[in-house]
Amino acid sequence: MAIPNSKPIRVMIVDDSAVVRQALTEILSSDPAIEVIGTAHDPLIARDKIRRDRPDVITLDVEMPRMDGVTFLKQLMAEDPIPVVMCSSLTEKGAEITMRALQYGAVEIINKPRMGAKQFLEESRVLICDAVKAAARARVRKLATLTIDPEPKLTADVILDKPRFDDNFRTTEKVVAVGASTGGTEALRVFLQTLPYDAPGIVIVQHMPQGFTAAFARRLDSICRVDVKEAADGDTVVPGRALIAPGNTHMLLKRSGARYYVQIKDGPLVSRHRPSVDVLFRSAARYAGLNAIGVIMTGMGDDGARGMLEMKQAKAYTLAQDEESCVVFGMPQEAIKRGGVDKVLPLDQLADEVMRAYRNQC
């Protein structure tokens, strides 16, 4: 149900496929907080329509006739920035191109909607509508804050029982658990590029669709001193390596003796996401406890807030990105409100603080 007197988010859909335009229109129009004000089958037509009726958010296809989506995005962000959600097909080429779009200012990625089982379609609707809402709050443009949240949210209970806080097992191996969403791709780049070769093992959940996390990890691996890879089930968490949860699956931290490893697990959306930061943080609280450092970054919503509080209760050291450096200050703000954060810092100071805490614990 829409909030009285609140204005819906006005969206323009730009895609050369009539089927996709229709599907996105139906999905977005099903949410009372969103209004589709127009569609266009290529960027040149979209540009004329935007001049006549400026939208709050644009969903933008990657590959289109006359002008590709990334070229149009670059022009738009240089001349008159509007929050953009990239809509990409699930291909390796599409994933690599979409990574460039994030560098040029796109704030979210969604997979093109496709027909499937009822559960798949419902999850797609939730993820697509949430991506548009997150984009509307991104700092590329000041927009009204919406608190509409009509969908029920599952907690990490559906994946993993609540942690027990009586286990203070200490090991020489430390682990850093990081969660991010809207704006997180660039925030993670800044964070990981600052870390030295001997950084502790890192496990990351970045809200991103299936098929894009591998390309994202490869991009980071090429520019960072630590190794970065898309996590596979059973991967060991070791110093100098960052593991990124694959899109559309949850990632849990596990321990065998003093060795940490990750479990990749299917399951329902948790806090409206898969992968979920809450799931990762809860597993870090349970299996790492005081051996862990938690970092929550830019993003809309509250995914990670409960888990970060559980990490702090398990004696982990917890950090949050500050409002000024966030694209969207939702997730860090919620974690702070719940009392789960030990320290709030600008993005460019988080890596140094992680290393300071790590070396003090060793």
C-alpha cells in the first residue's frame, strides 16, 4: 500500500525488445510506489522523451540499435545525471559490459525478466522493484525517501540458526566479512585496492544478480593486490584473498578446526536478497566470533543490520561506512541504529582500520 501523499517513482524503460518492455512495465506497475511514465526502443528516442518528461529512474538495456546502452549512459551522466538501472541478459559478454556501466555511474543491475515458475517470477518482481527503489534514493540525484515495504521479509533463520555467543574460540586466523549493495561495486573497489598483499582473508556479499559476480571479481582481481575470485563451495578463506558470493546464492562462513571455508547454499530470499549479508554475518558470528571483523557498506534497506549486531554480540569488531561517502546510507544506518557498529568511518579509511584491528589482534 502506498504512503498517502507520497509521489511514486517515475520510471522510463529503455529496451529494444518489446517483450522485455512489456514485462518490465507489468512488473514495475504492480508496485504502488512505482509509475512507468514511458518506454523507448532505443536511446535516441529515449533522449527526446527524457527532455519532455524527466523520469526519476531509467532502466537501460545494454545492447540496442543506433546507440548502445553504455554509450548513452556515459552521455547522460556527463550532461544530466539520472539514476540508471542496467538491464542485462545473462551472458558473459553482457556481464563484462555491465561492469563498465557500473564504472560510468549506473547504480544497480537487474537481469532481464523471463518467464518461469511462479516463485521465480515473484522473486524477480521483488528484486526488480527493489532495484528501482534503491536507484531512486542514490546520491546521483536528490529524491524523496520512500519507506514502502509491502513484501514480507524472511530473516537469516531460514538458512542458519541464531549463533551461540558462549564460544570464544580464538585462532591465529582472522576473517573479514563485508556486506554492500547499491553503490557497493565502487565502494568495494576502493576498499580492496587499499588493502595490502598480507590482508586477512575476506568474504564479501555484494547484492548482484547471477552471472555478474564472476565478471565483477575478475575486474577487481586485475586491479587489486589481494586475489579476488567468485567463491565456490568449499573455498578456503586465506590471507591475501577475497571471496565474493556468487549471485543468486547465499554464502556462509564455516570453520573446520582453525581453518575457515565458505559454503555456497541455495535458499529463499533473506532480507529480500540472495545472497544476503545477514546470512554471511550470522555465519561469521557463529563460526568466527571474536576472530572476525565486520564491515557494512553503502546500500538501501536493512540487510546486514541484524547480522552485524550478532557479530558484535559475538565479540567481533564491527565497522560501518559513513553517510557522506555512501551512495545510499540505508544498510549502515540501520546497523548503527540497532547498536551493532563499533566505529563509523569514511570509505577511504575502512581498509586502514581493518588492517590496524587485524594487526592488533594477531
